Amino acid sequence: MNCFAKLIQYNPNLEKWKKTDYFCFFGGVPAILFLIYLLPQPIKDAFFILDSTNFSYSSLLLANYTHTVLFGHLFSNLMVYLCALFVIFNLEVEKKRFYIISLLLFLPISIIISVVSISLPIRLPPILGFSAIVAGFIGYSIYATYDYLRKKERIELNNYYLFVIFFVNAIIVVWQSPALNNSDDSKMVILVLALLCLIGAIYQNFTGIIKILKLLAVRFSTIKTRGIGYFAYWYILFGLICLIYILLPFMIPSEIRVNGSIINSLSHFLGYVSGLFFPMVIDLFLPSTFAPPPSAP
């Protein structure tokens, strides 16, 4: 039995994806990014890297796929992208929605984020990198886990669950802002808001949260009957999900200058929000292949 067949035994949801899906997203996208990285620097400067004072229209899109540093930029972006994609392929239950979101992130949303970035009143250094699209897939992977729990595991959750994840992450981002370093009162207000969000999430989705805990316990109990491989597979996936749920503060760090480069936190934020909330809009128009899931009270 090959490795992929073993993974399908662990999670039958993987079987619905075509070979071309795996090839394009896990192989094709990294290959394209690497080939662009290998282009001569003058070509990247002229057509790929986005400079707000002197740019080509092609760079509005292509800057999102361009890197000039292999390990410190391209490699790190790819690792996070592949982790988010691994979660999505394991848990996404609506293939059409995945195709639509991917198309939006790769094309129009990337262009919009570039336009917004160069339209800021402050002048940013040349803009490049895959991180805004990666942030979009991170946000989308959170939605995929939420929808999987509702539709495949029949766990009662509502959209408030997503908003709480967003607001808790946003509160942490504000908390670590240098502007609040000397403001204990402001930090206390933020802490109270975070606690209220968590209490609200538990109240609105209490039944669903209990069922999630029971689901994890069931997965843990299967180690005796399904083997260590099954157990390790699901808990590696669970660990990635936990990491993704708290990743926004790392994409918008308190120090925006790293190794002489300025992190475009706005593009990360816009990508994350797009990936997290656009699926809610798409679901209003896209017929589900599942019966309506139960709703949390």
C-alpha cells in the first residue's frame, strides 16, 4: 500500500481531490515561485517588483509572486502556504468553494491588495512576496475547519465562532503594538475585550465546543484500534490547526522592520480577512453538497 492510500484510510476526505489538484497546488505553485526567484534581477526590477513611485502595471499582480531572498523569504512563505494547504485539503468539504477562493486570492485580491498598498499616504519600500496570498490561505483554512466540523462532524457552530477567532487575534495584534507599551489602562481594556470575546464564543457555541472535545477524545481513543499512524496523523493536523488559529499576530508583528526589510502588515491583514470571510459570502450563492448543518443556539 502506497503512502497516499494510507493517508486516505486515515482521512477519506483526501480522496475527493484530483491528482491535478495536488500537482497544481502542492507542486505547480512552488515551482512557479521558484522560477520567478531565478529570474535576473533587472527583469524583476522592471516588471515584477512593485515600487509605488515607479511601477509597471504587471507588478500589481506579479509582485505577489516575487522573491529576492531564498531562505529568509521564499522558503518561509512556502512552508506556511503548504501547511495551510495541508489543512485545507484534509478538511475542505466544498471543492467548488476552494477553487473560487483560490482564484480570487491568486488574481483579483492580490491586485487589490497591491493597489491599496501603494495608495497609502506613507511611502512603502518596494513591495514583493507571496505572504499576502499565504495570509489568505491561512484565513481560509480556518473557515475550512469550521465548515468541516459543521458539515462532516455535524457539530453545532455558528458564524460567531469565526468572528471570535478573528477578534481575539486582532486584540492580540493591538496588545503587542508599540503604541501601548507604556499604557497599562489600554492593555487592561484590551484584556477585558478578549475575555468577553472568549466568554461570548463559549456561550454561543457551548454545545459545539463540548462535541469538539468529545471528538478529540474519540480520536485519541482510536490509538489502540487504528494504530499510532492514525493517531499521529490526526494530532499533527490538530496541532497545525491550533497554530493557524493564532497566527495573525505573527503575521503582524510589533516590530515591522526585520533585517532591514519592512513587513507590509496591511497586505497580510487584508489577505487574512479575505480568506476568512469571503467564503461566507460565497456560501450564500454556492449550493452545498451537504444537508443543512445544525445551528448553534
